[in-house]
Amino acid sequence: MTTAAIKPLKKAQKQTQKVQRPRNVLIVGVGGQGVIMVSKVLATLCQKQGFEVKQSEVHGMAKRGGAVFSHVRFGETVYSPTIPEGEADVLLALEWAEGMRWMPYLRQQSGTFIADTQHIVPPFACRNRTRGAQSGYVSETIETVMSHVDNSFAMDAMGIAEQLGVVKAANTVLLGALSTALDFDPEAWKSVISMFVPEKTIETNIRAFDAGRDWALGFDRESELRNLTDTHSLQQEGLAEVKVDRSIVEITEEWCKSCDICVKFCPERCLVLNDKLIVEMAEPERCTGCRMCEWLCPDFAIAVRTPDQISQ
Amino acid sequence: MSSVLNLQGNHACALAAIAAGCRFYAGYPITPSSEVAERMSLELPAVDGIFIQMEDEIASMGAVIGASLGGAKTMTATSGPGFSLKQEHLGYAAATEVPCVIINVMRGGPSTGMPTRPAQGDVMQARWGTHGDHPIIVLTPWSVEEVYEQTMRAFDLSEALRIPVVVLIDEVIGHLVESVDMARFKAVKPVERKWADSKKQGFQPYAITEDFVPPMPRPGDGYRTHTTGLTHAESGFPTQDPETGQRVISRLLDKLEHHNKLVESVEQTDCEDAEVVIVAFGITARAAQSAIALLQKAGIKAGLFRPITLWPFPDQSYASATRNARLVLVPEMNAGQLIVEIERYQKDGTSVVGLNRYDGEAIAPQQIVNKVKEVLQNA
Amino acid sequence: MLNKTKAAFEIRDYIREDLFPHFMCPGCGHGIAMRALLWAIHDLNIDKDKLAIVSGIGCSGRVGAYIDANTFHTTHGRPLTFATGLKLARPDLQVIVITGDGDCLAIGGNHLIHACRRNLDITCLMLNNETYGMTGGQVSPTTTRDRYTTTTPEGNYEPVFDACELAQGAGAGFVGREITLQTPSLKSLIQQGIAHPGFSFLEVISDCTEVYGRKNDLGESPQMVLSQKSEFRSDSYGMIADEVFQPRNVKTGVLHKSDRPEYAEAYQQRITDRVKK
């Protein structure tokens, strides 16, 4: 190890020694996104900084798309491996809805919320199947969250990675943002990241990390919020295009054979068979655009248009 | 180099297929036709063709139709039991109008019968073997040279009319080695299938055209049509509408009637004023050829009517050939199959008599002579 | 799902819309399988003009007619033979066979094993609904033991075929199984099968809701789709402690993959060697 790397490490140790209680980072997302990889990087980093680390993860179901979360706790001494509600210092969400779902775990006022704005609807997350039960996919918009959480960062990590031409490094972009919420030296982060990524991609990942860090450091929540509010008022006055953020379910009535599959399989229960026994959208505001109905309709009577398809 | 080759009937068949443009052969080994497959496996690769020995007779016929749907000129060869197994697919080819050539080197039946012995027991199966009304062409060569000629012609007819063509070869001819002068086949130009090249939008693959033969859509050309063995409308899609059903099946059947001149081929020897006309095909016609010479020597006005195209039966030529006949003798190596068709055209003053043999031996000329004399004496 | 795709899949680009609604019964799994197939075709960027769908007889055989491609509805049990001829004569075509459990395993069993043995580059999609639906619900080689059909009034007493094991044993280059309920996984399996150079055998666990389902009291369509699939689990579930989610005797996913020589390639190689000599 070079002396340059050692020096900031000592400094970091000194700083963090002041912290009496363990620091809690909750990393959430859906299967296949890389939650485990991200938390491994963080855990290794903490360990190298001389902290005791506890990392516990839940893989959900072994399928892509299932919910995955990982608790990382570090400090002088850490007893419990899991973070109690309301005690996460940082909530890092690789997927928007998962971030919303775990919001109660975030420490009020001082907690930092970092979320990737990409939406991935877990297709088989059929939680409560009874009518009127709480919706499975969150409806909070970026605006709502940002106005309620002081330290909130809503970032399009995939977009940033795409701009750099390194789509696969989206998680490293998020790590860059995360690094601004924790008191570790950026160089220490980079050396740990280099351990986890394929050798050929070290350079691109370092660039992704820097891009994420720079983005977070330059992020001005107040002006972002103003922008969003301005856009809304312009939209209300008809001066700006309204971005539809809800999926639309198109139904070809003549093709529906009343098999009831879509009605019963909709995770949010938004479909019904009407008095002619033809499927009908009863509660459009609950639709998450998961496409379950479209996939399972044997008669191709249902087509789901997601917000990006509609805006196109 | 001489253009005369000494060829076995089955080999002549294979060579003629190649010359006609056959580029796909699928078959299954069966006596006495196996030499056709063997020769094809040798010849096809040299012309960038495909030879495949399939798992059974049904599969070979399926593969032949599949390849033809793809655009290749195709052939298979078989014998009695195998021909039975191919019948369903033969019907499919007829209904969907997919060109293909089926060689049936006939052997003794019923069932496994006498695999190495000659017989002509497939006359009716060749015509009516598959279920339902369907068009089919059956050719019956009587020499190795004619095997070559008729096999080539089978391809031409099949491609031109989109009808499966069966070539019935006698076991004796399939295994006979004769000299064939190839010179006369050199200049023959094979007929090519009529491919669709009209507008793709709203294309009707089974449209009723002037010549009753709709141009065939080639996969990959952008027509994206449907082919089905179900009764289909002009669009190619299945129909249950009685009126449409009647119309499209009529067109299918009328196709042969319409092209009768092209399809028909007969050979008549001394029939003009014949009192005795012998109707025979294949190897039996060769015996009959000798027989009429012997009968004429004995002062009997005898002629030979040889339907080379056995199905559709050349009824008009037959009627004209037998207009002066008192006796029509039908020698065949079966218990009486062609005679059933001939009896349909029987008129007053003419008696139709059969001479049948199904013991695995060919009919000899003297047998025919004796039979004629016997019938005339008893008359 | 996690990747952004270029052009969104629109099923109407791949079907013969004027023939819709299709003739299959309400809740029939074949429609779901058809979507997965078309979705895979879309994602593989296959040109419809170069796509040949060959099907046999039965409910599965009728699926082809609804696809906007070169479609061939052949004879009972024999689509693989037609496909073999077609693919050999036209290697430029993407040949996909749609068949059923009766079509493929009973009357067409011989063709299946030899198609597997040859390993010609064809994709065989077998829609297994455990019965002969078109003819009124008779017993098939895959009818679950003790289930009632119109020809097993006392319940089925015949052993059941494991089609995937059969295909693998016979030499198929790619073998997989998936349930219609897991549409994205099914699509991905089909995609892999088509992309595999060689013979791919894909068993789709479909549902005959109206005939077989009713006869056996398997519930309404949605119930049947759920319950009939309870036997099928992906291999990866083997790690899960919760017994309910453990795989039983029927596994899904890619079950076998080998790089045996593809038939047409091997043929051309051998022929070239001989003819060039």
C-alpha cells in the first residue's frame, strides 16, 4: 500500500472515533440489481477502516425481480446485525419503489436518502391480495419525497452511467453518491471498488464513482425542488407538457373471453369483469404497470402502456 | 464417348431425377426400391442437393413436402408397404398443391407380401390410396429408358400443375439393366415452378386462376401465407363454408381435367382396326407387345393400348382405340384392378376380359395369346 | 426486465389480427405460450419473412395460423418431418415447430427422438396440456396419473412421459421446460432455445382449462393456472429453506445444453470432403 493511501485512512479513523453509536446504512433494491455487491463494497471498506462491521442480507426469492435488502452496520462495537426502524443513517435505494417501502427505517431529520429513480415493478410481488388492501407499488413522486426528506438525493444513476458510456457501472455511480454521506476518503473507496470489479473495468468504474460523487456534491435540493414546482405550475397553465406517470391498460373488448385470469392475478386488483363479463379497468390509479395482466391474457386482449411509452 | 449407358431401372430413375432438377431426396430403405435412394445419396451432393434417410416412410414423405414448400424439387422412392404409409402425406401434398414425385417400385402384396417378386397390385392404391377426393397423376414406364423419360416428366408435370406425381415401376423393370441412349435427353429443359411475384398485400395463395394452377408463394419472399391440409379458401385459411368448400375443391379437381392434353400419354400399336385390343401397362405391356405379334401371325387382328399415364385414365383415347374391338383383354399382375376402370367404359358388342396373375411371376406372352384364343373360341 | 430494450414488443406486429379473437377456449394456456414465443422472436430481431412456423394437428397445431409468418399446418404428429425437409432445403429460414403432447410424444414420438438425434437447427415448442383437447379430452402420454379423461373413466393408470428427459436422452442440443405463469422466464427460455445452434426441445406447461380442467375439477382458469403449476419449480429454488417452494420431481429452466455438431453443418462438411476429393 502506498503512503498516500495510508495517510487519509488514519485521518478518517480519527474522525469516526468521535462517533459513539454505530452508523447504519440500509441498501435496498430488487433481485439482479447488485444490492449485495454494493453492500459488500461498503462492508469491506468499513472493515479496512478498522471498524467492526455487521452485514446481513435478505435475498428474497432467488428470482430476478424479487425484493432484496442489506443492512450494513459499522462502529467501535456492533451487536445487532439489523437496523431498527427509524435508525438508518443512510437509505440507499437502487430502485425507487423499494426506497419508498423502506422509508420508515430512515432516521428522521438527520437521515440521508439516496435513490435511483429507475422504476422496476416486481412482477410477482403479490402481497395482500384482498381488495382495498394497501397498494403494492408506491405512488410517491420524486417531488413529494424531496420536499419531506431534507437530505434527499434522487438520481438517475443509469442515465449518468449511460452518459459515461458505462451502463454496467450504474451501481458504482450510486456508490459515488453514497460516499458523500459517509466520512471516508474517496481514495479508500476507489481502492475497495477496484477489488470488486473485473480488472479490465477498474478505470471505467473509477470514472463512474467520481461522476456519482461529483453529482451528489453539486446537487442542490432547493433548486431541484423549485424546478419541479415550476414545471408543475407551467403544466397547470398548459405551458409545459404533462408527463404522464401512470400506466394505461388498453383492453380489446372483442377479444376478451372472460377467463378471469387477469382479474385474479393483478397484484393490485385493479381489474374487474363487468356485467357483460368483459374485463374492465376499475381502479386505474392503483395500476403499477407491472404487465402481469398483459402477459397472462391468453387472448391478447390487454396491452399495458407504461409512462415512457405514452410520452413517446 | 458413346451416349449409350447400360443402366438399371432404379438407377435410371435417380439419374433422371437429378437431370430434372431434383435437389432433395428423403427416403427409407425398402426392397425393391432401395437402389433409387442409394444412387441419390451418391449423386445429390455433387449438385449441391440434400439426401436424407429419414426414420420412416411417413417422415420421408413429410420431409419431401417440407423441402418442396421451401422451393426444392423433391422426390422419394418406396414400395408397397411404404407406399401405404405415405398415403396421408400424399393427400396433404394433393390438397395443399405441393409438387413432389413418389417412386413406387411395386412388389407382391397384400401386406409385406413378396418383397422381391414383381406385382402390379398398387393400381388402385396409387389412385385412391389417400382419403377424400384428390387429384393425382400416375405414370407407368415399361422400359429402363422410359423410366428415365417418365421420371423427368413426372417432375415437369408436378412442378407445372402443383400435383403429386406417382411413378409406378415394376420390380422387374426397377432391377432390369438396359441400354439407354442419353442423347435424346440432353436437350430436354426441365419445367420450373410458377412462383408468385404479384402484390404481397392481400395475396391469395389459392386464387382461381385461368389455368387453375395458382402461382406458389415462396417462403422468404414476403408473402407470409398459411398452408394447411384443412379445406382452405382462396386465402389459404381454413373454411367451413359449404359454398367455398365446393368451389375450392372443384377447382382442385378440375385442374387435371383442364390440363388433360399435357397429362395424357398413351401408346397404341395396331389399334385402328383391331378386333382384339390388349390393354396393359408396365412389364405386362411388354408381354402383350409380343403377344399381339403372335396373334397377328395367327390371323387375329390384335392391337395394344398402353396407358403410360395410368391416372387419370386416358378414357377418350381408350374409346377411340377400342371402337372396333370385339374383345378387350386386360392382363395385369393383380386380381383385377385396372379392369374395374375399363369396365366403366364398356359398350355393347365388346367384352372385357381379365387375365390375372398374383403369384410373384410376370405374365408371359404365350399366356396372353392362349387367353385370347380361348375367349374367342368360346364366344 | 432490468435492461432497457430498443423497440417495445407489440404483439399486434406479429399476429394475423383479422383472424382474432382466436379459436382457443377461455383461459387456454396456448395463448400465453404464443405471446412468449412472439416476444422472444421480437427480441431476437427475427425477420417475419424468414420465419417459418410448422405445426401439427390439435389445439397446438392451430396456434401457427394466428402468427404473421410463413405458417404450415401439417399432419398429426409429423410437423418435425416437414420442418426437417424445410430447414434442409432452406437453411436461411428460422424454423420453429409448434406441437402438443399428443402430437409430439404419441403419434409423433418417433420423429421427435430422431429429430433430437440428428440435432438439426430447429426449435421444437411442445405445448403440454396433458390431453387431446381438440378431440374432446382423451388421455395423452403426459396425463397425470389418476386424472380423468374421456378415455380413462376410472382415472389414468398409464405411466407419464418425461418429455425433456426423453429429448435429452435422444441427443437434443438444448432442452428446457417452463410454465406459462412465468411468462418472462418462458420467453427467455424460448429465446435461448431459438438462438441455440442445433435442435432445441422446449416443453411449455400449458393448461386445458375448458376440457381437462373441468373434467378433473381443477377450478376456474385462474385457479387452474396457479394450482396446476404447483409441481413446477425452478432449480434455483432448491436452496430455499421453505419447503413449499422446493422443487419436486418436475424442474423448469434450461435442463440441458450441449455443443454436439449441428446436422446441416456436419452434412455439408462431410459432403464437401467427399465431393471435393
